[in-house]
Amino acid sequence: MQFDWYQLFDELKRRGHFGSDAQLADSLGLTRSQISAWRKNKSDLGTLTKIKILDALGHDTLHSAVLSLLPEKNHQELIKRHEQLVARVNRSEQPRDEAFSNHREDSLSQMNYLLAALPPDERERIAPHLSPVSMKLGQVVYEPGDHLSHVYLPTTAIISMLYVMENGASAEIAVVGRDGLLGVALFMGGETMPNRAIVQSAGQAFRLSGEIVKREFARGGAIQRLFLRYTQALITQMAQTAVCNRHHSIAQQFCRWLLLSLDRLETNDVRMTQELIANMLGVRRAGVTETAKKLQDDGVIRYSRGLIEVLDRRVLEVEVCECYKVVKRESDRLFSSL
């Protein structure tokens, strides 16, 4: 029997709700470089990995064969890891329509804004394909160059898009929350992105397969118009962030980052350590510490153990640079008529 291993790998990634090739590779006992080489047709997955994939997808007769082929070194740990992979895929196959229906009953303001703006008939058409997923703080959704298989439409989570340099340094280029989606490369034709995506604020999101996204985008209806408008808003945010990082102070950048986060949250609380904020902004931690202390002394925020509580948003809006207003004004313009 001949198998399309690329199709089977992507099917396992979809059913197991893995956000990237790297995440699934880890569960299969492979490295990201090994998967990358295989994607580029430079290597083979190997017999054991192929059997693992078939077993996890439900070929029960292969289960004992997989366990017997695992290396003797760390044998019990490898068995445990594989059993966890199989269990994860099996759990993910539980019906999700009810979860979406319950979520849909909430007010549209609680949903992802793009989903809320869709005409009822188009939203109902994709509803069966929307999978609610929980996103943990610090979770890597994809790495640079990963083959994207899904788009994510956050409802309460916030995802940061970071550009990572060769020396490991990073800087945030955009944030995605309930205002938009992660994975524009899927419908723009690129399939991969050169940046890393990491969960900045834990919460919920809907996940939609790339196949459905491409099919709906090709229809030329409201989904295409909304996704293209959001892409324009995202480009504006990326460009303005680059300008901000080059020309404005750490205090102004910090205020911009806080306001962008608040716009995508239900509360005035932002959970983030100063070290992570420094990584997001691409600045030294000492600069973030000094800025946060001044804002706290002025009664604008309250900071304690990774929790930032905004007490006076109006002061942030006064202190922030023009970049925040440019991004917000363009987003409002693009979506105000919807």
C-alpha cells in the first residue's frame, strides 16, 4: 500500500491540534531540522516514524509493532511519549459543534471580530470546521519557515509575532487578538512565514484548516474581503512597529504595547513578566523595569509578579507615541463600514 506521507503528517497535525511541524516533530521524537529536511525532499521520515504516524491515526494492528521497535535506551520514556501522542489525537476527535454553539450564543463582542462581521450564512457554513482551542502563555504556535496548516482566530488569547535574529535576539513585529487572525500566508499563497508566533496572553481561539480557508477565500465573498482588509491592517501595524522601534523611546513603546494588548483583552489586567516584555520590544530589561516603575509611581499601573493592572488608561494614551493611533485609526477605517 502506498501512502502520501505529507498528507498523513498534516492529517496527524490537524487531528492532534499541533500548531506547527516542530510541535508534532517533538512528539514523534524528531528534531525541527529533520522535519525541515524532509519537507524539502532532502531526507526520509524513516520506518519507525512512519509506523508511529499510522498508529496514531488509528491503525490499531500496528500499535504493538511500534512499541517493539522503540530503541532500548529510555524505552519506557519513549513508550510514554508515544502513548500520550495517541491519546491526544483520540481526545481531539470528540465532537466540537456543541462547544462552538455555546460560544456562539454569547454576544458577538465576545467572539473574534472577523467571525462576528461575517454574514450569518457564511459564518454558519464554516462553523462545523471551527475547532475551539486553548492557548497557553508562552506556547509557540509556529517557528520561522514552518509549513502552516491552519489559521487561528483568537477570542480571548493574544498572539505575538516575533522576528528572531541569527544570534537569538528577537523583537515583536505585530500582535494578533480577537481583532484578527494568525496565518495570512495560507490565503496569500506563501504557505510559510519567516517569523515566530508565540502566545503573549493565554486564552481561547478558533482554529480553521488551511484547506477550508483557501476554499472559502476562492469564493470571493465576505471572507475574502474581510481577510484582505485585515491583512492591510496587519501590514500597517508591522510597518508602524518598525518605525516605533527605531525612533521612539522605550517608555513610548511600552505604552503602545500595553494599549494594543488592552484593546484585545476583556479586562485591564495584562499577565507578562518584564523579561518577556523586553524580549517583545527588543530592548534591555533594565529599560522596561525603569519605565514600569515610573508608571507605577505615577499611579498609572500596578505591577506585581508578572501581572500588570492598568489603573489609568487615559495617561497611557497621552504618553504613547503616534504609532498606536496610526494603527488604531487605520484598523477602525478598514472595518467601520462592516
